[in-house]
Amino acid sequence: MPVSCEAFRISLAFRNWDDPKATVKAHPFSRARRGTQGDALRVLHSCLLLRRQVKGGVMAGEKSSPEDGHSSRVIRVVFFALLLDLLGFTLILPLLPSILDHYSQTGDGVYQSLQSIVDWFREIVGVPMETKYNSVLFGGLIGSLYSLLQFLSSPVIGAASDKHGRRPLLLLTTVGLIFSYILWAVSHSFSIFLLSRVVGGLCKGNVSLCTAVVADLPCPKARSKGMAMIGVAFSLGFTLGPIMGAYFVLKLVDTELFYQGPALLAVFFSIADLLFIFLMLPETLHKDSKGSSVSSGVQEVGDLLSPVSLFNFSAVTRTKEPPPRQRMHNLKVMGWVYFTYLFLFSGLEFTLSFLTHQRFKFSSMQQGKMFFFIGITMAAFQGGYARRIQPGRQIQTVRVAIIVLIPAFLLIGFAQNLAVLYSGLFLYSFAAAIVVPCLSAQVSGHGTASQKGTVMGILRSLGALARALGPIVASSVYWLAGAEMCFIISSVFFIAPLLLLSRLERHKED
């Protein structure tokens, strides 16, 4: 029988559960003070029974404290593991222009081939021939390649974690990242540097695996909090990592091997991450939850690599326990929402460097301060607000955040002074802090325990595809139609994910 809330409140008035005399004296409603010891002892007896029920975890609607403690521990470990990973990953961001300038002087054939692609694109869309714009475009080309590799590897890594566990795959991908950073440290030619980025892109499955670990948690509130903390790790990683990288730009850029310091620091962060995962992260996929597919090996690989199959989540439907039709429909809709949102968002995010340099004459340091403001604001929203959003209100909050993005990008696109620009960036940061964590938390509730890695891997893959294509399209519109028109068109197209969200079918929350 459920224990009443009133009895529970009375029980909390007792200062000492195990001392009946002290308890009777302490209880404010006890009749012992008026000489009726029997009534007080009966109250005490009821409350001691309540204590046993609380310890036994039989109270209706309450989760056992060991389960909550386990979830909190997993979230903390995932947060620090992902933060270490992202610190190593983001060190290179402020160094990239200097690295590209360094390799441009070596006469490397691979570099010249990629530069010819950049020049072709620049001439088509009319980008001015300036060193800064060339660095942004070349860096965008490498970034798109990196995202395409994640698009290919994320669903495969996620599906493998459903069969072999999260921990082994996390350790394996981290070892791959260590190898990629070692290649970076010894990259005396652009070819080796590019190889290091290819290896890193293929092994960068840590994010989808961390989201799968959080998706394994049984409580929707814990999953929501975990996805928000992953967002906080991203914000802090993309804020602190570039600051450390900028230090090397200022201090060591005149030395011939200036990139070795940050590369070795990235190796250090990854080794620390590897040891931390090995020592602290428990396996969250139960031994009796093993992925199984009813499709052939070739078909299974196709389901994990084909864009059409990924948008349809075919690797999830072709299992022995496919989700119900309604939940499968909602999963596909949220996949499209995730893709369209990131396609538009990443494109406008990429053009920020063009706009601030062209209109406000921002230096690299000023752009660094701008992205620092964005990162800190996002971390504050994610840590203070996003992690407290109830699962039943996440889709509604995503709608609000996407609506906020429309005036945010219009303010940025038409800004003629820094006050208007930073007002738009503040709204931009709020929306960026909300949408991905909330959508990830919602998607994490779909699929069985043996499908979580595949589901989150496919979602990450769709996001990587969006980040590969979005900057190319947005930068083309920016230079062909102008900054204002680019931001107007993109803002209008944010109606697309809003319309997709309206297609979600309501179902009873678990």
C-alpha cells in the first residue's frame, strides 16, 4: 500500500529514527507532552514502519537512491571524459590559419590540390582574395571532410557498441584519437597532417558513445540532465580549448615546429581521458542486452552508411524488437528536425567569421572573445536551465528556442553596431544551448537497450552530415546574395523544423 504524503511529512519531523525516546520528545505533534504516551508510541511505530518502506524502495512513485546515485555518477564521469576529449580536439582551432600558412610554403602537392578546390569555389561565389577569407574557406573544407568522416563512422561505432558494450568502444576510439594526435605532432608535411585529421574523424565516436551511455540510464529525468551536461562539456571545451591553443599562437608561432606543443598537449589530454574512462566509467549496457539484427551483413552495413536508410533509421527497424510504429514515426521526424536545424545553424555559424571581419573589422583576438562570450553564455544556460527542463516539456522548449533563433539571426545579419550584434548573439546562445540537448534527450528514449548505440549513432551521423553541407551552402548564399539576404533566407527556413515538430504524434510518457 502506498504511504500517504502526510505520514511522510510527519516522519520527517523525527530527529532520530533509531531512538524512540528522543523521537517522541522531538515530535512536535506528540501527545507525550500531555501524558498520552500510548498515542505517541503508536505514531512512532507507524513512522518506523515508514522508515523500513523508504529503505526498501516500495514507496509509490519514488526511485531507489542507489539507482539515482549510479545515474549521477555516470553523468559526472561522462561529463569529465567528454570535456578532456574536447579540450584536446579544440586546441587546433585557433592554430589552423597558422598551420595552413606554414604548409602553403612547403609546396606540398596535396595542399596545392585542395587549394585549387578552394580557389575554384572562391571564384564561383565571389569571395574576395584575402588571406583571412582563404584561411576560413580552407579550414571549412577540412572541417567538412572531418564531418563527412564522422557521418560515416558514427552509426557504425554506435551499432558496434550495442554488441560489444560502450566501454570497449570508448577506449578503442580514444586510442585512435591518441594516434591521430601523434601523427599531428610529427606532421612535417601537409599530407601527414591531413592523414591525422582523417584518422581523427573516423575515430571521433566519443560524442555518440557518450550520448549512448546517457541513453542507457533508466530515468527520463536523468537522461535529460545527462544530455544537458554533455552540452555543458561542449560549451566549456569549445571555450577553454581554443584559449589554450591561442596561447601557443601568441608564444610559439615564430618557431618552425610551433604546432608540436599543442599536439603533444592534445596527446596528454587523450591519454588522461583514456585512463579516466578505464578507471571510472562503468559499463552501462547490461550483459543480457545484446544487439541483434534480422538483416544480412551487407544490408546491415548499407543501413548504417546509406543516407536514405539513416534518415529512415532502417538499422533500428530491421531488428528482432523494432519500436512501435508511432515511436518509429516520431524518431524519423526528430531525425529530420535535428538535421534541418543543424544544417541551417551550422551554416550561419560558419558565416559569422565572414560577417564580423567584413563589417566590424574583427581581428582574430576579437573573434576569439566573441566565441568565448557564446561559449560561456551557452554553458550558463545549459548548466542552469537546460538540465532542469522536464522531459514532457522538452519539445515545447525546442519550439521556443527555434523561434528565438529567427530574431537572433536577423539581429546579427542587420547589426551595424556591437550592441545589436551581441544582443543577437545572446539569443543565439540561448537557442544553441537548448535545441541539441533536448532533442538528444527525446531521441534517447527511443529503442530498446540493445538499440541505444545505433539510435544515437545515427542521430550523430545526421548532425555530422548537416555540419558538412550547411557551411558550403550558407557561405555560397552569403557571397552571392549578401550578408543581409543570407541571414533573412536562413531565418525564414527555420520554419521548416518548426513544421516538422508539428508532425510529432503524442504518446503517453513512460
